[in-house]
Amino acid sequence: MVGMNVEVNFVDCCLKVQFQQEYSNSSSDNIETIYKFVIPKTTTIGDFYAEVGGRKVHGVVQEKGEAQDTYDDALSSGLTSYIASKEEDVSFNSYSISIGNLAPGQKSKVYISFMSVALNKDGRYIFYLPPELLPAKIPVSGCCNIEMTEEVEDVYSTVGVVNPIKNLVEWKLIYSSQPIVIVVTTKKFFQPKAILEYDENTKSKALMITATPVWKDLNTDLIESQVEVIFVVDRSGSMRGSRISQTKQALNILLHALPPLSRFNIIGFGSSQDWLFPESKQFCEENIHIAHEKIQDTNADLGGTDLVSPLRRIFSKPIDIDYPRIILVLTDGSVNDRNGTINEVRRNKEQCRLYSLGISSAVDKTLVNGICEAGRGEAAFVINDSEIEGTVMSLFEKAFQPCTRNIQIMWPENTIQYAPKKIPPIFKGDRLITFGLIEGEIGEYVNIKALDPMGQELDWSVPVEKGNGFLRNKLAAFEIIKQLEADNENNEQTDTKMKIIALAKKYQLVSKYTSFVAVDDQVDTATNTSLKTIKVEVVKPLCNDDFSEDETETRARGMIKKKKKAPKKYDKRKKEKKQEDISEGFQRSEPKQKMVELEKSEKKEEVFERKEKEKERKNSSGAEERKVNLEGKNSNEQKSTLVKAQKFDGCWDIETMCGFLSISLEEIKKHIPEVSEGLWATALAIAFLELYLSESANTWQMVAKKGRAYMIKLLIKEKSITPNVSTQECADLIEKAKAFLKLTKSN
């Protein structure tokens, strides 16, 4: 590759990104160039053609096997040919582009167009192009055309110049050490839109519906979050001592801060992985007990710091859209493959929101900030180990944002297909985007129904605007293909496969079963020389230590050359051999498990850990027996005991509080107001936290909030009162509990 140009087209929230890559064969041999890259799973190839000697050679989508045969036939006939395919490895959205029989001295330009929906966040449309998708030593020029049906308020770009009317960004000859980021802010971003687009080429219509929910007057105590939370905890050797001890204490509290309807898992990582459950489990008393036992036995004993492998395994698990996925990463060092880890999160950003706590001054801040930016979350950092607990709780609270759920689109009757079939919850600042293929005319409005974070019904009537073009049609077909591929993932149904192929061929899209292929039949490049294959991998979906030392050095230069024997007119190569040749050197392998033994010089830290472990066992057993004497306990032990005693739904029971406070059940019952025992016990627990443990409030606030939510809902049920009245009665009950605690202490 000797040159590259990038052309970006913003069409509302839709993106078309065209790469123009120039190849030149300066050798004395015919060459085959294989260009491999990984792009987000929300993206596909929607156009592909080449320019050779001033002629355009247009690509056409064929069934994958047919396209490979077309390409191989062209090579064996001595013709220059091109193919763009999606790789078989489902762990990555990996593609390869091959240019075969490029003759000595010949130049060729290849045009690849990617289609996707732009990232939408807080009133902004965002285009992000990572440097890994650009050639390392070749300057890149390009432009971004902005076509919005909404009025553009501002355009920000990390490269080039924005023109005065804010519809064009241009840049020239930049190098790819930094990402290219373009942010478009419009004045009516939060207004729901429905655009019906007619595509002249396919004679089809697509309806794109977008909306960004806005809520007012939310009572956060009444919001019920239903999420999947995965804690990913660094257990490398550097986490020994106070770091792992503080992290374990934070995990015990985090568990009880989880919403009652949650699913959860805990994963330790180092050179190897340690999963609490093979799959995330429902939050309940039994699973809390299992998790506490696991945390108690957790140590910093997993060796190095390989984060990309557990993340890759998480992303391979299917998501349940009724349980939005939240990942919380806690780490104190640098990982084996920083860029690979960040790219892994970015490719799967639609699957989750990722938050991370960086521990110590030695932590890789670029990594922590990078995975959070890619995962649409936030990062936090602590220098002192004593701050871990409070900081991670504050970060965790940010992860539980309200969302709009149970979203239903009232699609017109003449909608042929639409996607997604089931719409995931939409968080604050995010945007609903859905597509349907339409046959004929539709009405003037489309209705959207949903529930706000408090369960109140929402109903939008969105006017339909008319538009022309092709991008919304292609994206509609792509979203439907993704839906069909997901439905067909475990059972290869022939009918579904044929539907995917038919859609991909009609709308000219690369898919699991289709490829673009182009053949220049005007130039015969047959020679007596052998064919050299040059493989260029732009984004390596592997960790650095997956390669041998020599192989890593070769790949760092960006290409591998391999010589093959060939007759004057190439024999048709078998499909199996071709695929083997193309993939050679790019096979994915799991990182080798490297267990690091603790050295003898670390015995002092081991003794410290054993003492901490014994201390936690005593706390745990005391909580289970519910016979707790507070005398002689420090505030940290009191907090740990009280938090562990909270039930999964947010309440405390009266017997637990009797044991914790060393007060008889008879004495407590004498002072119960006209409420149930569970309400009074929960009020006592929250009152104790606020009265006697206020200095560590940042570590237990979410636990107390969960207890208040339990009380408010139960008061509404028991007394048939409004949420506002219930909230006030909850506060009054906690004040009565404080008065009781003060009285018992004075006596």
C-alpha cells in the first residue's frame, strides 16, 4: 500500500466511510496482497470497487463460495481480481480483502465503503476512526461531508479544518498516531424522528425511527434497575497486601448494593482466569452466600495481567436485552496488550457499559481511560489503598443510570421486516435507532410506546418525513441480516441462510454468507514468474505474547512475504487450500497460561493476608449466627457486619438487628411504631449507619439507598399512600429509629 484517502459521510445518525487505498507493485513478480482488519460489530462493507489504468472495476455481491470460485478462476486465468469477505471467526468482526495478480509496475486503487450507525451520546453524533485502521507509515488525507435534516449547532474535529457553514471537514497528509474524531451537535437531537427513504437502485423503501428519551421529576428511590453486573478484578501479584484486602471489602459491599432484580458474576484475572459462575446468576440469598465465600478465599495469586482474554470471553456470551450489561474493572497495573484490550471493548461497545477503577500511581491510565471511553462508561483513580472502597462505590453508583424500557414501535402494517425485534432499554443520553423495510405507502405518523424509569407510560406520535438516498435502506437490510444471523447462530437453518443471502445480494452487503468480488477481465497478467503473497494485518486480534519473538518482529513491520510456485497459467486452487493460505499466520490462539509462584521474600505479605482472611472469617461467622456484640469492634467491622446482614431485596430482619445491637427482641418490639417488623428493622439499620458510621458514608450510601427503596415501596403497599407521602414517612421512621438508638445507648 502506498497511499490512502478517507471520505466520511454523515447522513443524520447514519455513516458511510469510504477508504481509498492505493497499491503499487514495485517488485519484479506478480503479487497477491491480503489485507486483514477488524471493525466494530455494528459495521459492514456496503460497496467495493477498484480503479486500474483509469477503468472502474465494480464489485458484485455473490454467495461466499461462489465469490471465492470466481476469484480463484480469475487468478488461474492470469486476471487481476479482488475479493472482500467476512472471516469465519465469530469472536471478531474480522474482514479480509485480497488483490490477486497485481503485475510488476501495476498500480491499483481499491475503494471500500463501510456502513454503520454513528455513536450517539448526550446530544451529539460521533465518528471515531482508531489509528489501528490506518497505515502506520503512510500519510492519510480525507474529508467529512455532513448532511443533517436537523440544524447543525457545532462541529468538532481532531483533524483538519471545519468550513464556516459546518457541513464539511477536510484534512491533508496526517499520520495515524492519533484517532480521527468528528463530533456533530444538532439543535433538535432530542426530538423523535421518522424518515422514510426511497432507494432508486433497489426500488425499495426504508423507515428509520430515532428518539432520545427525556424524563422529568424522577423519584430515584422508586427506580428499579434490572441489570447484569460483572466485576472483573485484577488478581495479579502486584495486588497483594492491602490492595486485595481493600478490594475484597469493597466487593462485599458492592454485592449488597446490587438492585434486587440483577444478575451478577465475579471474574478474577491474571495470567489465567477465575470465574465465580460460568454464566451470570440471578441475585438472591443463596448466590450472595456463594459470592461471599468466594471473596473470602480470594487472593492475588493469578500471576500476570491479561485483561483481554476475560473480556473476550464475556463478549462471547450472548446478552439478554432485558438485563443491560455493566462491567466494572478493578486493576492496579498495565496489561499485556493495551491497544488490543481497548479495541476489544470498542468492537463490542453495543454489548455493555464499562467502568474501571485504576489503583496506585503505577496504573496504566491510558488503558483505564481507553477502555472506559470505548465502553461508554467512566474511569476513576486512587493513589492510596485506603481510598479504594469509597471510590469504587462512587463509581458504581454512576453505573446505575435510569433507562426507558419496554419500548414498542407501532410499525405500519405494510412493514416487510424490521430490526431489532426486541428493543433494549435506552439509558439517559442514548438514542433509540431502529429500521424497517416498507412496501408501499404509510401514514403520516408512527407511534412509539414505552415505560419511563418509574414505570409510567410514555407515548410518542412521530411525524414521518420523506427522504431519498440509499444509506438508510442499506442499514435497514444490515440490521435485519444481523438479527437473522443471531437467530441462526446455533441452528444453521437453510431457510434463514437463504433469506440472509437474498437480502445481502439485493442491497449489496458483505455478510456471513456473502462476499464482494471484482474481476478486471481486460488485462492478462500471466507470467513465468512465481506469485508472491503479501499479507497485511491492520488490527491484530491477538495479544503480543501469542506470537513467537521472530513472528512478532515480522508482524510489527506490517507484512509477511511468502513465495509460491506457479505455472505460466495458474492452476485453479482448491477452496480449502486457498483459505488455508490466506489465514496462515493469523490464526487466533488463547494466551498461554503462565502461573507465577510467590517468592520466599513475600512471606510477610502472606502472613498479613492470612490474618486478614481470619478476621473476615470471624466477621462472616458472626453475621451468620446473628449474635453480634459491638463492644470491641471498630467502625469498619461494624459496617461490614451490618452490610452483610442486608437481604438481597434491601431489607434487614428484626432478629438480625437484635443480635447486632445486643438488644432483646422483646425490648425492640416495645418501641416498634405502627409498621411491620421488617420496616422497623430496616429503619434501625439505616439509622445506625447514619448515626455512627457517617465518616464512611461514601462506602455504604448505595446500600442505605436500597434499604430506603424497600421501605418506601412497602409503605405504599401497606398503607395505600402516594409515593411522595411514603418517602416522607420513610424519613420520619428513620428519625424515630435514631431516637431509639440514642435512648438505648444512653441507658
